[in-house]
Amino acid sequence: MSKKSGFKYTNREISWLQFNARVLQEAADNSVPLIERLRFLGIFSNNLDEFFKVRYATVKRIMQAGKGAKKALGGISAKKLLKQITQIVIEQQAQSLEILKTIQAELEANNIFIIRENEVNQEQASFLKDYFLQKVSPALVTIILDDLEEMPSLKGSAAYLAVTMHLKNPDEVNRNKRYVLIEIPRGIDRFVELPSNDDRKYLIILDDIIRYNLKNLLNIFDYKSITAHMIKITRDAELDMAGDLDKSYIEKLLSSIKDRIIGEPVRFVFDKTIPRDTLKYLLTKMGLDHSDSIIPGGRYHNRRDYMKFPSLGAKHLLYKKVPALPIKDLPLQESLLKAIAQKDYLQYTPYHTFSYTVKFLREAAIDPKVKSIKITIYRLAEVSHIASSLVNAVKNGKKVTVSIELRARFDEANNIRYAEQMQREGVNLIFGVPGLKVHAKACVVERLEEKKKKRYGFISTGNFNENTAKIYTDFTLFTCNQDILKEVNQVFDFFETNYKVSKYKHLIVSPHYTRNTFARLIQQEIDNARQGLPSGIQLKLNSLSDYKLIDKLYEASNEGVKIKLIVRGICCLIPGVPGMSENIEAISIVDKYLEHPRLFIFNNANQPKVYISSADWMTRNLDYRVEISCPVYQENIQKELIETFEICWKDNVKARKFSAQENNHYVSQQEPIVRSQFATYDYYLEKIN
């Protein structure tokens, strides 16, 4: 998709697949530790599952509705796009299988062997029989297909072994074959370590434990041969929130989550060695044809489980663990509120420890002068210190208000569980805004000081989640700026009185102001360039797909504004095209940590305007979500943010260039070598030494 072919934009779905190709590049990179490469394969697979559940499913619905939707899809029809996606995914799947073979060979060179069911020795055989009887067999769901008039609904999140038995004698209805489906249980570790008498490590995949024990499992059938091949179906995971007006919001959401299990099929993956007649039988039974995304794969599916591949004590095959750092001049042992009253502080996880966020809330929970806490929650950790701090605050008589987004995709059930728990404890819950997702990341605390109300708080680019804070890079600004926090409080007022839209002098808030404000900020750079004043735009985002803002960036480029973009995922803008975007450069960094912050820097005639934000430049974030972009006024933090952007921009190890060719070429490597995530850690380490 390029200017040459008449398009101004890269299609969003194709751009996302190119992002996942960058994840696959990490799995293929010999400089990445071996077990980490396996885990990147798991991330690649998990990403693909979610892509089909949501994005592919959306395009399929557009096609089924008879809509071309070329404008919305970047100049391509829905039908053609579905075919293009399937072709790209088939190629990527084939590539991922080759990478997996290479990794397994390297694991063996390191005395780690993943063996199959026909490779076990006598001691391992005894272990496997006992393990199967004790742990696996009780958890199995086994379906005899021939006896069912209709195909049972297969779970979109599960993988199955499709078993074909060739009978010794035809059965009572003259069948020579029997077909069986065995669901791979999700509650058991996928990789099981086997006994070993030497320094070698042996693992077997759960699927092969089941294969090894098929004879015991299906011993009621008199067969002469038996084979088992894996299949997986992916279903549309879009939530349907329409329907019964009498149902509570949570009841509707729970019902809709359950419906995901039986949603419309959008992808069928099968072991390419499966017998043709078995494949034909299954496709017919499930009502699938070649208009669906039918993808040949390898022996094992649900490779997302490689994300949890065991470490096996092999530290040399993992990223070296580095300790999260303290924030300069902000000791965790002392009062954070007292320090924040004097000046702002920036937390940049995982380089800084997430403990500051937890400590802030724990301190507020027990401080007698704190009267209220308000916070937005999008994704919580499974065991959340954030949630327990809020409950603790209630028990200490604080008024705690939580805006919790129950529709955080694939975390709905977890958020509902926490919502019910917090509600029982007396937390005042707000379930978002009708028609809008609350994606803003903010907290405001009110404290009574000398009979006057004073606010403290933080605004973040990421979820308040202890687990993801170890692997996602995100900014959090701790502040006592009363003007900013007054406006954060106004956002919470909007949650409760949706008809009342506030005006803001400092914050940029979606859905009412973000699009127009950023368009004006770009226009200011255009005006400066026309007047010969210094100009420039630096943006760090997860995704850039809103065509109107892309057009505004193209306009700025044509006026000579130099634009630097660091976009981790989707980038529909095509940089470097003469007459359209020759003054725009764009890179993507995929490395050890997932790049998650949103940072916007406008030169403003050498008086920089700097914002951190929860919002990507996607239509949904601009128009259909509640988002907060927060200005950074304190000069030392402005400088810090600009310097960290420059470190990323200089990356010549893990940075890939966006281009019309969509080929994920790495930035050319010159001296000095800069791997930005490692360099950023060193930057903060130097600050505290």
C-alpha cells in the first residue's frame, strides 16, 4: 500500500500483521536469549489469536453485511482484505514453524530436549502413565463425534486433538472409522518436565502425554490403528451488549462473555499432516468452507503457551534480570505525599519500580488527613495491591471512588470479580460512561491541610497493574499541581453526570477535545514553519491510524515541519513519500519490554509543549473513549522525557523503519551502538549514582 498504488494510508490490519512480524523477528534473532525467543513465539501466537477474535472478525462482519467499506479500510474491499490477511498469516505461520525447529535444535545443544510420545524411555513411561491417571485423565473432555447429529460447539480458546480410529471390524452401522475430539485441558501446565538420570532436561508437551495414553483412554473401541492431529478454532470475540433492558450491566456483560465461546468462527487451524478425509469430515461437520480462514499449521497449536515456557534454572538462556531503580531524590521509606507537595516526579516503569504507585495509595489509605481517593481502573493484576490499598482506605473511613472499565477486552471477568469485591467492601463504583470506554489512567487524592482541601495525584500512560509494570514501559507523573488535579477531578464529575461537559485549560480530554486540540497543536507547528520559526513534532505511540490526524501530519510535512514518529504497532501513515510525507520519519521498537507509553512533544518555537497520554491516535481513542493527555510543566521532567525520546530515536539495534514497502527493515547500524531499552536503564542508573 503506497502512494504509487494510489493509497495515502497503509491498511490498519495489514500494518498490525507487520507489527506481529516484528515480534516474530525477535523469535528469530540469535542475539535474544534462547528461552526468551520461545516466549516471543508464544507472544506472536497469542497476538494472532486476539487479532482473529477481534479485527478479522470485524472485517468479516463488514463483508457479510455487504459493505465494501473501502474508505474505512484504507482503500481495499473487505473481501479482498480477508484473503490478503489469510495469505499473510499462512506465510507467517510457516515462518514461525521454521523458527521453532531452529530453536528446538539449539535447545538440544543446551541439553534441553522436548520429546514426543514415541521417544520416552522406561522410567519416563511409568511417570507418564501415573501423571496421566492422576492429573490429565480427570480433566479431559472426550467427544465421540459419530454418534452426534450436530457438531458440539468448540471453544474458541481451546485446542483439540482430532482422533481417527480405523476399526478392525465394521461397527453396528457398518462404519470402518470412528472420529473423536479430545479437548486439551487449560488448567494443566502445557510443558511437563520428565525424570532424568543425567544433566539433560527432558520436557514433553501435554498433547503428547494424551497421545501416549490414547490406548488407555479409548480402550473400549476395537481398532487396528489410531492417529491424533491437533485442530483449533478461533471465534468472534466482540461483545454484544444489546438486549434485555431489565438485566443489570454486569449480568449483560457476563452473558456476553459466555457467548464468546459460541461466537461465529473466524479461523480454523489444523495440523497439515491430518488425513484429508478427516479434515473434510471436520469441516463439513462444523459448516466451514474455504471462504473462511482455514490455515494449515504444525503439530502443536495454542503456541501462546510458549509464553510460559519453564525457565528450567537455565539463567544463561534468559534475559539477565536487572533490579528496578528508585526515582532520584524520592525515597520509598519516606512520605511520598510530603515529597510530591514540593515538586513533581516521573516514574518510568519498568526502569523505575512500580512500588511508588502502590506506596502512594497505601500512604493515602492510612493518612488521617486524606478524606477521599478517586481512581480509574482499566486492567488490574490477578492479585492486585492496588485493589487491596483501595479497600484498606475504605476501612479507614476514606471515601473511595473507582471508575472501573468492565469492558477491558479479555480482562472483563477479572475486572468484574474485583468490582464485586470492592463493592462489597464499600467502594463507590462507577461503571464508565454510556457509549464510551474509560481508558484514562488517573488518580486524585483529597487531603485536609490547615482546614483547606489540597489535592495530590498521578496521571499515567499505563494500567495500574503490578504484573504488566514489569514488562510494559509506561510513564506516571506524580503531581501536586492544583490546576491539573482540579481538572482530573472534573473528569470524575463527568463520569457521574455525563450530560455535563467541563472545559479544561490544562488537560486534553477525549472524546470532547483531543482531536481538535492536537490538530491545533500541529497547526501551530505549521504556522511556525511558515514564519521561519523553529518547528518540529515528536510522537511516541502504540498506534497511529486516524486518517484525519494523519492528513494533518502530511500537511505539516509539506510545510517543512520535521516529524519523528516512534510507533510500536499499527502505523497507517506512510513516511518518506515525496510530495506527501518526505519530512516524516517513523520507526518501531520491539525488544525485551513492550513499548507502551504515549508521549507528544511539540517544538513550539523552542518552548516545548510536552504531554503524556493514555490515548493513541486512533479514532476510537479520540472519539469513543475517555482519555487524558496531561501537560508536563516542570522543566526537569520535560527535559527527561525529551531525552528518553531521543534515546529511543537513536536505537540502531531493535528499531525498524516504516516504509511504503512494509518490509520491517532494521535501522542501519552505525557507531555508537544504541539499544534504547538498555540505554534508558543506564540513563536512569546514572541519575541515582
